[in-house]
Amino acid sequence: MMQIQYLTGMRPGEICGMRRDDIDTSRDVWIYTPSRHKTEHHGNGRLILINSEAQANLLPSMSREIIFRMLVASYRRAIARGCQQAGIPRFSPQQIRKAFAVKIWNKFDLEAAQALLGHSSARTTEQFYAGSNIEAGLKIIEKLADRLFSKS
């Protein structure tokens, strides 16, 4: 679940309520349109692109109608317990999204991060995922995510 979030940049609530019927698998890159998401009350849609690596992680769960059914608070606690058991610094689901944002921004640009995060404004992306105050912290989170989700 964490790896899929890291590969897609989903908000914690988007992955915790993921349903098979919300995923269009007819293309090489799947498109997940969450039935519920943070900005739906503004009339905004949300499309989440699922690449081949994330697809491979999802395939074992695609036989279920509800892929992930978990409260965000439960997801957060599960990550905290896993960190404690693994003896690594504690992190949150939102930090997984931030690690994705930093990875995309560094590899491409602000507009790519904005599009994949589902922000309607580049200002939102800059406000929450940039700035000298959090740059060092985000680099640490990105390295931690790479360590957790590396194929080796």
C-alpha cells in the first residue's frame, strides 16, 4: 500500500478508499478516478496515473472489489508500528506523498509535480512541497522512501 502511494503520489485518503471499479485498466498507464477525494466539493475531478510498477503491486488485489478499505488514521498507525518494528524513523502517509512530490519535481519540474499531485495551482505545490525550510527534511524522506521501496 505504501509503495503504491509512493509510486503514484496519492493522498492518504485516496489510497485508503481505493476500489477496483474506479480504475480504468484499458491503457498502458491505468487511470484511477477516486469516487471520493479532497477537492470534490469544489467540483474538481481527480485523475491518478498508475504506472507499470504500481500496477504490478496492485495486481494481486485487483480481484477484490475494494482494493484498500482502511481509515487514514489506521493507515497512519500501521506505518508507525511498521517503522517501530523495523527500527527506522517514524514517518506518516503524507510524507510518502511529499517524497513522491520531491522525486517528480527534481526529475522533471514544478508543473509535472503539480499535475501528478492533482493541484489546481502551482502555488499550492510550491507552498507545500518546496522552500528552504523543508528542503533538507524532504531529501531525508525521499532517501528513506528509496531505501524502503528499493528492489534490492
